[in-house]
Amino acid sequence: MHDPIDEGNTVSSPTLPLPATVSIREVGMRDGLQIEAPITTEAKLELLRALVATGVPRLEATAFVSPRAVPSLADAEAVAEVVAELSAPGAPGAGVEFSALAASPNGARRAVAAGLRTVEYVVSAAEGHSRANARRSTGEALEAVAEVADVVRSAGGRLEVIIATAWDCPFDGVVPTSRTAGVAARAVELGADQLCLGDTIGTTSPARVVELVGAVRDAAGPVPLGAHFHDTRGTGIASALAAMLAGVDQLDASVGGMGGCPFAPGASGNIATEALLYLLDDAGVSTGVDADAVLTAAGLAQRLVGHDLPSGLLRAGGRSRPRPLPEGADPRQTQRAVAAGAGSAR
């Protein structure tokens, strides 16, 4: 249909200076489920297979931690056994980099014995969170990086050090940028192959993200750097965008926005994988991840945990799709009906 409004209009197309490709790590299986009531291993494996089907390039499968401290992840070895099957040549997850979190050298030994070759080890930049989460000081946890690195590298693997409470701590308050940067530099000296900055309680914001990313790069050098944001205060996606503008091209996200730290009061869900994809797809950033499959997995996760998940995109049902106006309908009445329906999702 001829529309004179569209004629003769030239529109520029400015773009954001984002990385051409971003690698998403799906953390719903670990960070997402660790704060939930335990679900059966069979249910967990159903979710694992659904997440593999999304095409996500990296997937945090479980954590080798004390089952008393985190009962939801007590079946780590059973999950790892299926990860090995999914990773086999020709299997659905053959191209996925599976990882597991370890809280100690012994946890790292369990992880590599179970077949994982990418291991994450957490060091809290804040003293208060380190003692609540790991029952030891930041310095003690940091010096253990060398032993963990030796365990992982001896098995032919790679060690990522995740710096928790990189910006703020629920016990100590604001963490000085210089402290987090110092932890990052020492972790690399002791054998970390990669770093990840964790916004454990979801307090940071874009300007602070850019500041810390710059400080860590200056202190730690060109080691690969990722980021992990929680959406506790609604700034998670904005912080992820800021991290990418600062050059970070590895981001964590959790299907449905599940997750939180059981040892950090007030912490709530991660940024939702589907919300991050919504941002990246519209910006033309390549991820290799199927957004529709992620929404399907988010719906499954919601059913398995037995309560609504915080993802706004999941509640909205995905992208808005044009709807034909019924023949003879009053556009004003249709608009009011659509607005009323959308009100419940606000």
C-alpha cells in the first residue's frame, strides 16, 4: 500500500561500538539452581539438555562444593557423567565448553576427576563475603589459586578465577576498585587463565563497570576477562552493555533470570539469558544462540522450580509480534484491550 509518510526520508543508522561477537555462558544450572529448593537429578538433566539445544557456546553445569552448604548441587558427579555423554564427538553438546565451579582445591580435584576441564574458582574481593562464603580470608582464598591451577592444568584444563563482590559486599559495603584490581593481578600471577568480575549482589551501574574493567585490565594485563551481573536493582542489562562498550566480550547469564548467592543477603537473580539475547540480537552482535530455544528452556526451568521466574521477556512471551486488526474492529477498543492485557506484565 502506498504510504506518503515513508517517501523522501533519509535516516542515518548509527551503531553502538560493541564487539562483533559475544560469548554467553549459561549459568542457570549452577548459579540459577543453587538458591532453589533441590530438584531431582532427572529434572536437572532435562533442563541441561534443553540448554544445550539453545546453541549456547559455554555452559556452567554444576559446582563441586559441600552438599551441606549447597544441597541443591549435591548431585554434581551425576550431572558431570551426563555432561561427558553430551560432550562426546557427534553428541548434541560436542561444541559446548562445559565448566564447573569449585570452592577449594579439593573441589577442583573432584571436578577434574569427573571429567570437567574448565574449572571456575571463586575469590571474594571483600573480606566479609569471603568469610561468609568460603570460611576464610580473601588472602587465604587467593593464595589457594596456585594449588587449584596446578590441579586443573595437570589434567589439561583451564582455570577461571571469578572475583565475587567485585563492586560491593553485603557486609563490607563498597569494595575499593584498587582492591578488586589487586585481587585480579595476583590471581593471574598465581595461574589464572581467565578472569570474571562478579556483581554478586546486583549493585553496580554502568559508570562503575567501565571504571573497574579499565582498572583490572591495567593491573592484570591482557588475560581474557568476562563479567557476571545480577539484576537485583534493575541495572544488570545496562551494566552488561557498559561492559561490552568497555571491550568485554564474555558474559554470564541465567535462563529465566534464575539465581542468587545463598551466602549474600539480598542477592537475587542473574540477568536473564533471553534478555541479554534480546539486546545483542537487536544490536547485530553474533552469539550463535537461538533466542526461541532459550525462551523454551526458561519456561521449562520455571515449571521445574515450581514458581514464577523474574524474567520480563519470559512473562511477555518473547518479542512483540504484529497482530492483524480484526475486520470491522474499532482500533481504539483494540488498543485499550491490548493495553489492559499488557498491564499485568508491567
